[in-house]
Amino acid sequence: MKYQRLKKNADFQRLFKKGKKAYSKDLTVIYAPFKGKTVMGIALSKKHGKAVIRNRIKRLVRAAFSNNFEKLNGNFSLVVLPKVRDEYSYADIEKSLLTCFKAMDEKK
């Protein structure tokens, strides 16, 4: 099973206004229940650095999410917001993502 990407601005805005939030050390996840497949988008600002750095962060988040999204209980529409850090590693992002998934399960 594969997840889909959240692309439309209207979908991002709907989640920012009405979604619930789960926090971890490196990430904030805004989510809402969704019918159908799991849908994920990433939101970064220029505070994270230049385009090369922002694209690397997005690649790391996508890789961690695609390897672990089966651990979600249910289908969600979610936006992942990485926090500004000096360094980003796959292991840290994956650990933070799993922490957010656990918080999402507890808030149901």
C-alpha cells in the first residue's frame, strides 16, 4: 500500500485551520481523519535554509514516512512541519515521526 501526496493549497489550509496537532522534538504533525488512502504533505519555510537544504529535509521526511506509515492506525490527511535545526538526520526524523504517530493514536 502506498500513500498519496497532499498538493492543493486548499487542502493544506483546511488542515492548518481544523486539524489536530501532534508534537515531537524535530517535527510537528497536523492531521485529520481521511476517507480513502493516507495523504501526506510537507511544509517548510525559508528559515530552514536554501533550496538544497530544504529539498534534503523533504527527501528525509518522505523516506521516513514511506517506511513507517503502515504503523498509523487508520487513514489520515496530514502535514509534516519540520522544526529548524542545525543538522537533520534520517534517524532523528524517523524517531520523531514515530513519536507523533504514537501521540496521534492517543488523541483519537
